[in-house]
Amino acid sequence: MTKIGNPHHRSAIAGALALTALLSACAAPHAAGSLASVPVSSVPVSSAPVEVAVLAFNDFHGNLEPPRQSVGMPDGQGGTAQVPAGGAAWLAAALDSLRARHAHSMTVAAGDLISASPLASSLFLDEPAIEALSRLGLDYAAVGNHEFDRGTRELLRMQTGGCEKLTAREPCQLEKFAGARFRYLAASTLTAGGTPLFPASAIRTFGSGAGAVKVGVIGLTLRGTPTLVNPAGIADVAFADEADTINAEVPKLKAQGADAIIVLIHQGGRQAAAPDPNGCAGFDGEILPILHRLSGAVDVIVSGHTHADYICELPTSDPARPVLLTSAGLYGKELTEITLAIDPAAHRVISRSARNLIVQSQPFTSAKGPVALSPLAPLYSPRADIAAYVQRYVDASKAYATRPVGKLSGPAVKGEEGTGGPLGNLIADAQLAASRSAGAQIALMNPFGIRAAIAPAADGTVTFGDIYLVQPFGNALTIETLTGAQIKAVLEQGFDDVGPDQALAPSTGFTYRVDRRAPVGSRITAITLGGKPLDPAARYRVAMNGFLALGGDGFTVFKAGQDAVTGPTDIDALETYFRAAPRIDVPMEERVTGG
């Protein structure tokens, strides 16, 4: 077998079991726009086609260990099976197994590989995540918004390596950091001089002679990145329009002889119904306007950002040339196998197929109960070299991770999509308690900043590792003054039809009602504090994390706050809250009502 791709690919060690257990459903066409095999042209093939596999994932977020999460899939009996999945060693095994099936392959990712990471990676500035991804053979990656969490200079260090200290945390704690051996691509992230921060695209040749084909790869992030990260860290770059950037890059790749065009973009959508990882039912999202303006010369888009899974065929600006759109969930729990058949004489893709495979790993117990291994998905053995490397960092972080911080009355879970639920209430209460000395009367928490549930031990013990999984960002709290009218305005921004709906989770004593049927700007009603209506003209002290204070997640009204002061970090506030009482009761009351 000829191996094409990253020179650092390693052969499988105790590789994955054979893929005979793959669901036959994954290989069959799916309803509502998804596909398994799509003919691109009826033009006769003038020579033997060359098959190239593109193996893709997204939103890894430094999840070196299995994240103790599952992927839902149809169980064949009208229900849903939950499959435990994820972990770098299992992802490596799954990749090795798929590569063994293809003479030609490359491995790509659609951004957010680092940051918002578990302790074993984030304590070490995500250096181990970059190294693990290099070892498992990643070739190209788009830059996501979270790659900018520590600023552009630190992101450049992720690519080039070295031990320059650019953040509050020490680099190179366990080993000298060599940098990524995969290539970041960032076509739409422009420096002051107008050039991309990283290369805009790359081109890869497979085969030789008359049978050679070229695959062009374009990588970019979403234009809305400045609303999602600290502006101070990205002051030296700008983010261009996604569709314009792609359309400008396509002819450059075609001029270099590209027979196929793959786009890696950190933007996406989601299905209206779950849990078919290979479905596309009721698909919607912010990537759709990009697709509608996209060149029909693009063959495949590997997407991310929404943490959703889907396989879709969707229209571009050319009705005759739809595009294959994929996304593989998050945290390395899934892997997309995309197969292209390319005619080397006609210089075009003649067919393409895609399927999402679940990277089944270890059983675990969630806040809702045990999640066992499933016979419905392939079972992989962790790749030994990756497992050993990860364990080194897990061991180094264990003193932090296992330190008890307090006790909780039961599991604290996030609400439905876009709501904070009991866990959002808990975090808001902790932030209010940490900010009362600065006069705070209200605390508000963005649900999209809540990364995991808290599942305490049998005796109620919660560890630092448990709460770090919930809030891995290290955002300092901000306490500022807003009028009642401004507070209503910021709550309205969660339902302004710009981006997904998001109900800010309030602290105890603060309630409001949402009516999505009302016009934009009039969807928030019945706002109360301490049982009394909020006075639009009165001034209130409000606490929130620093990301929100800078207008993050589109809540720009927060930037108009007055007399702002900085409080402790969000993680310190949560730990202090736990330590202040023998046991914390999960706040189950509904503070946000309606729908």
C-alpha cells in the first residue's frame, strides 16, 4: 500500500477491530438530503478513476482522554442507542483502520482543536493536544475561533513550536514543544498587510503519471470570530467574508491543477431532529448563506463549530453542482470517512460518498446513568503509543484534577439547547456570591459557555477536575452597572434571530419569561428581581464572565456597562462557592419560563 500524507503517520499498534461491525445504514442513502454516494457528472469516465479518502473530524478541544460522553444513533427498533466515544488513542486506532482500507488518504480537521480543553491538555497550554494530533497523522486543519483564545502569537507558537511564554501559564512544562507537524490553513484570517496568518490553501498529489490526481484544500474560520474571543488577542488580524474568500481561492487551486476542491471551515449548522449521525433532517444554520454564494467548483465542505453531526447534500450558487457537507460532532467522538472517485483525465470528481463513524471507546457512568459498550458500532482498541503519551499528561494533571472542592446534592445538568438549566443556575449563583462585595445584585451566565455536566461521586464529592470540565476558559468575572432597560435589551439579544437562541441563565431571585412568537425586541417579558418588576430606569450591578462583558456570543449590550470592576476567575468563583457550605443543593427552580 502506498501511504500518502503526513510524514509522521505511524502504523497501527494494536489497531482497531475490522470494520465489519459498521452499520449497513451508514452505507445506504439517507433521507432528507444526506447521502452515501452522489454521482457528480454523467460524463463518461475516460480512464480509471483514482479513489482518495478524506478522513475528517472537528472541535476536538484537547480531549485527550475519553470525554465520558456518548453519541446517539438509531438502534434499528425505532429508538436511540447511546454509544460511549472519544479519546485520542481510540481516534488514532479508528484512523489507522480506515487508512488500511484506502491506497490514498489524507486526514483533515475543521477547527477548534485546542482550548476549552480538559485539564490534561489545558494545564499545559494544549501542547499535548497538538502533539497527539500530530502523532495520529493529521495533515491539515482549519483555524477555529478557539484557536485564538490565547491570542495570535500563542497560536503561531502552536504551529511553529518553542517555549516563549506568551500567557500566564508556563509553556514546555513536561517537554520542549516542537509545534504542530500538521499545517494550519487560514484563508480568511488576514494580517495588517492583507496576507493570511497561515497559508490559505494547500494541494496534495495522489498517484503518479497518467493516474495522478490533485486535491486542493482551503481552510478558514467563521467571520464572527471577533465576537467569540477576547478582542485584545486578535487586534492584529481581521476576518474576511467566508464565501468571498473561498470563491477567490478556488481558481488559484484550479490553476495549479486541482482536480477536487475540499473546504475546511469552522462554521456549520445542525439537524432539526437527532440522533442519526448520518442524517440531514431539517438542516439549518449559519453556514447556509455561505453555501448559497459558494462556487459550484467546491466538491466537499468539512464543517464544525456547532458540535453537531450530519451528512448533507446542499445547493451552492450553481444549482447543477450541489456540495457535500459533513460534520463529525465534537471531542473526537466521531470521524467522517469521505471517499472521492476522481477522473485523472477529465480532472474532476465523478462520485463522492461520506459516512460518520462513531469512535467507540470506554463505558462510563453519566449524570443520567451507565453508558455501556454497544454492538451497533465498531469497537476499537486504543493505540498504545498515543495512550502512553496521553497518560503522561493525565498523571501530571492528576493532583489538580482529583482535589475535592465540595459536595453536591446530585447531578447538575445543562438545560435544553440554548438554556442553562440547573447547572446554569448554579454557576450564576456562584458568580453572584463571588461578586457581592462589588455590589452585584444579578449574575448572568451564557449557556454556550457551559461545557459539561457535573456528576458527583456517590457521596456527593465534586473535584476540581469536575468543575474545570464545566468552565475551562479561566474568564475573569466583570461587575458593571446597567439600567433595567439595558438588562432587558441584553436578554433580548439572546432571541434576536441572529445566531442560535440563547437564554442567559440568571442568579437566584432574578426571573424572566421568553415568548418566541413575539416580534424581535419584544420577546422578553415579566422580568423580576426579588419578586418585584425590574425598573427600566433604575441602575443595577450585574456580574458576568469577561467574555460576555466584551460582547461575546453576540451580547453586545454588555459593552455599554458603566463602572466596571474585575472579580475572580469563573472557576475560582465556582470552587469558592462549593467550599462555602458543607453541601450545595442543585437549584432546580425555573428562572426562565416560556418558550
